[in-house]
Amino acid sequence: MHVRSALATASSLAVLSMLSGGCGGKASASASTNTPDPNAVPYTAPQPTGPAPTAAPAPTTGTGPATAIPPMAAAIVQPVLVSMGQAEAQGASPDGSPFAGQFAAGQTLEQTINIKGNGCYTIVGASVGIQQLDIVLVVQPTPLMQPITVAQSSGAGPNATVGGKATGCWRNPTPLAGTGKVILRATSGQGLAAAQVFSK
């Protein structure tokens, strides 16, 4: 009887051992190994991106206003303005004071002027360091209207003229007075520029 009981107990233990092995006994053993999981998504390390690109240094250009300076600070171009006025605006008188500015390429300087009815205008500009200086004269008949360009310089170089002896002064075609604006532009190059308005 004891032998049968021992055999039964041994066979029960063997069955339990087999069942436990089939239900996960080997799982704990396999967890300790480095066998890859076939269902796992493979990990890919990100590629190095290297240093971020750096911006090139900005050129000395601008599209905003130039820095206005006192006319006396532009004394270096004053003799050129006087000489140009004598040559280009014969019979006209200076209309107000000269105006001047320090320019980066592309910057502008604006000066408001009063335009007389049937008045005739010449504007001269001179510069140092600027390769292309341009002058534009605009009028704005009413505050609600866009400014209208009525005259502008032509040609190339560091000096510019509007309404000079080659074309004749720009004349207000109406007997009405109004407000105009002289725009001095350093189209190319940078430096100092000044302008003077003449009228008759």
C-alpha cells in the first residue's frame, strides 16, 4: 500500500512538472536569454545632423530711411552743390536750405517742399562714397491720393539733377500751390549725400 501511494505521488508530481513546463516553465528560462522578440519593432538610431547652417553676414544695405545729418556736417559736398546749382539752375534761387544724410545702399532721405503755383524747380544732389545717386520729385494733390512722381533724375554717377539745363526746370502746370517731396536715394554704394532745391 505504501508502494502504490508512493508511485501515485511520484506520477502526480511528474504530471504537474510536465504541465508547469508546458504552461510557462520554459518562459522564465527563455526570458533570461537574449533571444529577440519576433513581434518587436526594430529600433533605428537617428542619424547625426551635424552643425546647423549659419547665415551669411548681411551686406550693408537697407530699404529704410537714411540717417539725416545737419547740412554743415555735409560741408565736403557743399562746393559741388554750389557749382551744380550755378550750372544747372541758372536764373533760379535756393529754395530753403540744403538737406543731407548718411546712406547705406538702397536707403532714402525725404524732404518736404512747398511748390508754388506755376513755379519752376531744379534739384541738385552730390555725394561722397555713393556710386549711384538718384532724385525723385513727387506731389500728393490730396491726402487720400497716392503720391505722383512728376520728375526724376536720369543718368549714372555720384551726383544727380532734376530739372537741369538739359531738360529745363520742372514747372508746376497749375496756378495752385501745393506740397511736394524730394526723395534722395543711394541706389548703389554707401556714404554721404546732400541736395539743394532751386526755384524761380
